Amino acid sequence: MMEYRKEEILLKAEKINLFFGEKQVLRDIDLCIKNIVRPGVTQGQVVSLLGRSGIGKTQLFRILSGLQKPTSGTVTGIDNKPIMQGDMGVVFQNYYLFEWRTIRQSLELAAKKNPQLKPTDIKDQIDQQAQLFNLTEHLNKYPQQLSGGQRQRASIIQQLLNGSNFLLLDEPFSGLDVIMLEKVVELLLKVSLSDELKTLILVSHDIETSVALADTTFILAQEDGKPGATIIKEVDLCERELAWEKDVKNKKEFANTVQEIKALL
Ligand SMILES: Nc1ncnc2c1ncn2[C@@H]1O[C@H](COP(=O)(O)OP(=O)(O)OP(=O)(O)O)[C@@H](O)[C@H]1O
């Protein structure tokens, strides 16, 4: 049994409701992400938010990242401080980059916003990250000269250089071939292992990949006869010994958990 403790609250959403006119999209969402600590291991948290297409994942994503205000409810971070726009690094589905800037220029701009980075260290940081994510030879190119996977990696580095501890990724596995999917999973693991307070929140409908990568999975779905989507279940993958395991997909409990989640969606 792997030893771990859940410590302080990193992010808390309480009683989130979202309406578009009369239509309720989200109902009474409560969600809490805690710092998971394992003795002798540096690692962050990986949380996935799963739900059917159209259920409200993107809306919840926008609320958690401070991009959108809910109709009611609050999102707070460490020490109960409200989450503001800019507190979180957001990697959108289309890997938003400045089309008229080279990748290096975009990364420099992001790094300059990071109060923890000295201006004299920026170049080294960019070079290090680019090397880690196989982008060195693409730094002087424009986004339209990159492949989808390269854009995605550049977009992730851009958010890492910003310095925010939270990285929200919208559908990071969609449209990838098998090889690229493996690389992205590897890359996200690398990011999560880089710092204790780094928290990745993945919004996805890819159940297998999300469960393989995450330590906690929240299921967003509609309850019978009630309007709007809510968190119907929090699956603690640490407790099921499915977190931080290399060949987790071969475990019986993995298949059981995937089946259990499929039945809920
Ligand atoms: N501006 C808007 N006005 C009215 N309804 C909206 C608006 N934006 C989204 N919706 C509705 O909110 C619901 C949730 O949408 P959302 O994009 O969050 O779903 P999703 O789970 O992310 O879907 P997908 O996996 O297909 O991207 C949908 O029914 C959608 O039609």
C-alpha cells in the first residue's frame, strides 16, 4: 500500500450554479482539490473532470479558471482567497498562441509575467523547457509552422513559464494519434512531478487516459429528474491504488473503475 497524506486545500468550488437565461447548466457543484503528499516524493496533483459531450465541462472549466462568473457560488484557492482571472494557466483546445510572434517571443512574454523569474534567467529557462519538451529547433518559428502536437507543447510551456501552480487543460487528448497521446501523457506526468504544488486539471471525455493519469477523477453528470449537471461522484484513485502506478492499465481494478465510470456517464 502506497503511503500518502492529503493536506491543505488548494482549490475549492462551493455551491456553483450556472444558468443561461432559464436554462440551468450547472447545479450545486462542490469540488475540493487537496495537496497530496507522499513521503520522499516530489509531485503535484492530477485531477480529471469527466463527463459526456455537452454536459457542461467547458463551462465548469471556465468558472474554475476565473474566466467566467457563475450565477452563484464561489471558487477559492489556498487560504480561502478567491481565484482571479490569471491565477491559472489555461491550455485551450486550440492551443492558443500569438500567431504573429515566434514561439520564443511568446514564451518570453509569458516568462516576463512570472514574478519568480529574474529577467536574467528567462533565456535559460526557455531553453531548458524547450529542450525538455523537444521544441528547441522550433523556437524561432511561428505557430502556423508547427504541428498540432508541437503547438500543444509550446502552449503548455507558455503556461508553465507564467508561473501559476494550476494548469487547466481542455481536452488535451483529443485528436491525437496513439504515439502523440503517449507523449502527451508522459509530458503531463513530467509537469506534475516538477513541483509539489503544481496541480493539473484535465477536462476530458477520454475515460481510460484520464483515469490512468489522474489521482482523483470527478464525474459530471445529470441526476434523474433534476436540471443541470452536478458532480455525481469523486473517484479517489489513490485509495484504489491506481495513482502513480506505471502499468496501471493492466490492473484489474483499472478495468473495473473504467467500467464503473462508463456506467455513470
Ligand atoms: N452562451 C451560451 N448560451 C446558452 N447555452 C450555452 C452557452 N454556452 C454553452 N451553453 C450550453 O451549456 C451546455 C454545456 O456546454 P459545455 O460547452 O460546457 O459542454 P461540454 O461538456 O464542454 O461539451 P463538449 O465535451 O462537447 O465540449 C450545453 O448544453 C451548451 O449548449
